[in-house]
Amino acid sequence: MGASKTPATAGPAKCPTCKGSGEVSRAVYVGRKRRAVGQQTGICLTCLGSGEATD
């Protein structure tokens, strides 16, 4: 008889906000008319940059 295999664990779930990357992009606005001129990347505040979902 062969040894029974245990199922592999999938690891922690990914954060739904940053999709596991730990970073999110935000639009950068300038001027009185608040024109969007680009994007800036920062850490995800939901998972604090870990990329793992919290309870």
C-alpha cells in the first residue's frame, strides 16, 4: 500500500484591493481645475503592503 498524500495548502488569500501586489495606484491632480496628470504608486492600506488578505 502506498502512503496517502496530504492535500497541498494553497497559502494565504490575496488582498482584494491590491490583488496581492501590496501596491495601489492613485491619480495625481494639479491646478485649480484639478487636472489628472499621472499616477503615483503607494502601499495598500488594506493589507499594509503584505499582499495577504486580513480577517
